[in-house]
Amino acid sequence: MTRPSITTSDTSRAKRKANRRMTTARPLIVATYLLVALLVLIGCGSSAATVTTSAQTTPIANVTTPVSTVAAPARVTPSPAATSAATAMATPDTSAATATTSTSALPNFDHIYIIVMENKESTAIIGSDRAPYLNSLIGQSGLATSYTGVSHPSLPNYLALWSGSTHGITDDNIHDLAGPTLADQLDAAGKSWSVFAENYPVAAAGATPTCFTKATSSGGEDGSGNYSRKHNPAMSFTSLSADPTRCSQHVTDFTHFDAAAVNFSFIVPNACHDMHDCPVSEGDKWIQQWLPQHILNTPTWKNSNSAIFITWDEGETAKDGGGNVPLIVISHQTPAGFRSQMPFDHYSLLLTIERAWGLGCLSSACQATDLSAFFH
């Protein structure tokens, strides 16, 4: 089969047809490109408008999210050690605050009674079958298990209770001292006070005021027994012993005791009843008879906000200077069976009286810890 030949004119005609087709299609292609571009632009413009509108729908003034939480970091689980440290920092230590509060929480007592016994360590009293009544009081009242005397022998302990200092005394001899005392504080504050000393010689009614300043005496209106000046601290200060009028107004024997008579009573049993010359059992029997009759069963005690402190001047050891002695605290605000192991001493007892009545503080009592823990 013979193929037909293609001439130059045929080729030219073909090119012209192709050019016509391209010319016809080009506007369509351009239009297509323009349409696609327009659609893209419309889509982008719509998104931008949406973003702009969204940003404007929440005014800054109305944002309530705290600044500190805006850029909160991712949660991190702390290690146990870090948790403990953080807890310690976040939880304040309130012990100091509790102590400050407790020292200002002492009641404004109507009456305070102090009974001072003699020469027994706590081990001779607490839990002893020779002191059943005292132990019954302990079960119904408060007990300071770490209370101590401040020195040996007797007299410096009484001086500490009365004036906040032992005045350097290391014996039981007669001393005539100067300086402020609890008696002076009480007078200045308008608080009445008396020393009730068993077997102390009292002048007859209507007689010239006198002050018995000798070391001892025996018998008297309140019965048999022996009085010792060394157990009556008020008598060691010339502000009282050299003033018969003041002395006779404030120092007397047991026959004149009245629970309602004065705000502050310093009670000094004789040398047998205080266990100095007689067994523990004898002193326990005396307290069992005397305390309910003269204080606990009286209307004054039952109807007043008052406190009784029973302690011993010194023990038989050298612990903290004067031995570990009992301190029994009795009041309507002291829980039955309450015990404190805090280290108290005679200065603590003096400070308790001073703070309860706003008297200030004397000498070493100013550095002591008061007994406010016993009053809830």
C-alpha cells in the first residue's frame, strides 16, 4: 500500500488549526486560574475576619481569670521530701503562740491559798500508802511532777516563794532582810493578805500590837505543837518584823483562819503537821481533817473562783537545787487527774500569783514559767 505524501502546505494548515484551538482555550484557562485564586482569597479573608471578631468579643476589662493563673506551669508531682518541706513551711508552729496565750490566761482569782509542807521528795508522797488523802486529792486535782525546791535548807526556799530570791541565804538562822516582797506587791494592788502560822503567839485582843520575832514557840490557842520562824518568810523582812502594827495585822495563828477573810493566805502548819518532825501519815491525817473543814467545804470555796496550792519546801536530794517535791493544784478550773511534766519551781508559784493579779514580778520569778497550764 502506497502512503500519501505530506506537502508543505498541509503542514502549514495544521499549525494554523492548532493555534486557533490554543487561542480559543487560553481565556478559559486564565478564567479558571482566576476563579481558584478568588476562592482562596475568599477563604483566607473569612478566617481572618473570624479571628478578628473572636478577639473582639471578650473585652480586657471583663477578664476575671487571676493573673497568677494565666500562665500556670504544667503540674509537677513533688518528691516526698519536697512535700514534707512545703508542709512544714505552710503549717506554722503554734507552740510559741500557745505558750504566750497560756501565760495571759491565768484566772483573776478571788482567793489564793498556799499550804507549805516540809522536807519530802515526790517519791515519798505520790503513790504512797502513807498518804492516802493526799493521793486522793492528786486524783481529783492537778499535779506538777517536775516541781522542785530551789535550795537547801528550808529558809532559802521560803524566801524564794516570798520575794523571788534566796538572798544568798544558805542556812536556817534568823535573818533580817530588806527588799520588796509579795506582801508589798499585794498591798500596792489593794489585795488583802495574811500569814496563818500554827502555834504562832498572838497578842491578846485589845493589847498593844506586837510582833513575835524569836526562832520558835510552842502551844497557844490553836493547840499543841511547835512554830518555827524559818517557815514564816514574812518574818525575815524588816518591812514587817520591825513594824508591830503591820505585823499584828497580817500574821496570826490558826484560830483566826477564815477562808473568806483575805485574798491571799499563806498557811504554815506546825512542825508535826507539816511532816518535818512527824511521819508522812501524820501530815496526811492533818490535811484530811483541816482542809475540807476550813476551805473545801466552805461557801467561800464553793462559790468563788479560787485556787489552793499544796507544796513542800524542799526534798532530800539536790535535784535542781532543792529536790523534786510535789505541787498539788486544786481549783474549779483544774481538770481531775491533770498532770504536767514541765519543770516548775517555787519561782513559778510566785509568778503565778503575780500574773493572776497583775502584780509585776520579783527578781528570779521574772524568768520563771507560770502555772497557767493547770487552769483550763
